[in-house]
Amino acid sequence: MSPKIIFSRRELYDLVWSQSFQLLTKKYVVSEQRLRKICKDMQIPIPNGGHWARLPVNRIAPLKLPVRYYGKEKIELELRGQKDDSEKNAIKEREEEFRSGHIIRIFEKLVEPDELVIASEKILNGKDGVSYRHQGMLTSNRTGLDICVLPENVTSALCFMDAVIETLKERGHDVRLHRNETYAVVFDEKIKIAFRDKLKRVVNKTSSWNTTELVSTGEVCFKVRIRYNDKEWRDGKESLEQQLPMIMARIELEGQRLADESAYYKKQREKQERKEKREQALQERIEKELKHFNDMLDQAVRWRKAKDLRAYIDEREKNAMAKDQMTDQFKRWLTWARKKADWYDPFVDAKDKLLKHVEKDKTESEESQPLFENENFFEPNHWKSKSFYHR
């Protein structure tokens, strides 16, 4: 069985607040930097640096887990000290495929090298190849392949990198340079690779105070970024050249893993986008429905007010007739008032040139507000009040 554990967002939150990152990285195959990034992506608050240094009674309570979150809900972590048999078998099968295919060829000298190798050779053999960071070493990583070695290791480094590039291209992959780094592009996923001399730190006692510098050990290694950590190979029971089939198997399987991971996250993003679109469409429907209802409610209010307005006009007419006040001016007012009632009535909706830009739902008069909060401000007694003179 695979020694991997799937944690929900809540379970991962409980985990990082139960143990320090240092202990968790010893228990699971994940770096502290990677674990912090996972928590950041999943919006999981984490303890600060001094949290676990305090006594338990002085530690702060766990920060609340944000409720509003739309990212992935699960993460998979592998236990340390255990190997996934299926992964080991996959590496072994892929390694045998490379060995039996006879597609890996390493020469002692460059034979029809790749253009990237040719460009890197010119840099290493020219003045641009001098390393200013490591005395006595040559590097081509500024504009060429990520190589940093002693002069006597230049040829072997170029031949090894040429074999890597040729093998990758024969498998349908590629190698690209980006910002002083070299990447194997496998299944459209970038994997960092480099050829370096092993370094050691030595103390320089020539000055009045001791300084340190990094110098080459004379031993070379090939580095690959595997599962967010640098994995390196060097001469041992097998030479670096003999280990190349296994190295290529690891690179290709890492590219496949990253491609599967990208496809999974792409599927999750698409799923989340579809969910958000459905929620947005539902919200738009709700807002549209509410607008239609409010429009209907406004029209019902206007209809009721128009009826009250006509009743008021009729009563004024009856009152004027009873008091014999039906003057020409009043008759003109009646005509004007009934036209305004027709204009306000949503069923009649008569046109009015003068009020054509007026919103009928906002014609209700508001009670006039006093200039001052206290309506008795100008009364003499108020002037003499203590609150007026002593604010």
C-alpha cells in the first residue's frame, strides 16, 4: 500500500497547530518551505516562529480558519522512512527502458553536440566563463547551460549535458534556459537541472580576521529538482555516466508526476470556475427577480396613489360645486390635475412633455427638515441657556 496520507483542509490546520514544522518535516516527505506554501495556498493560518519556543501555558490560541475559501480541500503527504513500492517499480521499469533502448550515448569528446552545448563551450572557454563567486572555477549559467566546474572538468560536464539533452529530445522532450537556470521540459513541465563541482567551505587565515570561502572538492555532481527538493547524483559504486539511465528515468517520471498534478489542479480550477459561474448566474437571476418584484410593487403603490389622487380631485370638484366656486381658473386646475393623475397612473401612463425626464417612483414629497436640529433655536430663552454659551 502507498504510504501517503490525505489530509483535508481542516485536518491540515489541526496538524500544523499540533506540532512544529520541524517535527512535521521529519515525519512527512515535505520541506518546511513547501509546507508553508501549501498552508498559504489553502489559506491556513500558521503559528509564528516563536510559538513552539514558549511554554505551553504561554502559547497563543490557534488562529481561526477562514470560512470563505474556494481552493482545493485536500492535500496528500508521504510518510518518511517508507518507500512506495509502485514508485520504485516505475523507476526501475523506466530505467530498464532507457538501458535497453540504447538511446543514451556519452562520449569522451563532443561529437555533433547540441547548439546549447556549443554555446556553453564558447562561454566556458572564453573570458565570460570566469566565475566571480568561486575562485578558479568556470561557469556558463549566465547565458548558457547551468554548469559551474573546474577547468579540468569542463569537457566531462559538456559531454554529460549533451547526452542529457540528446536523450530528452529523442524522447520528445526539450531543454530551455530561463533566468540563468537550465530546465528539462518534460510533458510541458519544467524541471531544473545543473552540473556542478561539489563545494566545501574553507577558512581563510591570511587576513587579520578569519574569512571563509567556497572552493571545489574536485568531485562533480548532477542536480535535478525532484519534488521541490534538489536531488544530486555523483560518482560512487557506479560512475555518474553509468547512473544516467536511472537519472533520466527519475526526470521523466517527475515530469509525468508534475503533468498529472497540473492536470488535476486544472480540472479542479475548471470545476471551481463552473461552480462560480452557476452561483453568479443564480445571483443574477435573484437580482433580476427582485428588480421585477420591486417594479411591480412600485407600480402597485403608484396605482393606489393615482386612485387616491383622483378621489381627492373629485371631492374638490364636489366641494367647489357645492360652494359655487367653479371659476374658470378652478376648471383649468381640474383639467391639469386629472392629466397629472393620468400621467402618474401606471395603467394609463400618459405622456407629459414637461415631466418626461422625471422618475415617477421618486416624486413623493418629503417633509421639509428644519435648518437646525432644535426648532426653538431662535427663541430668546434658548439664547440664554447654559448649553448655548458654554459648549
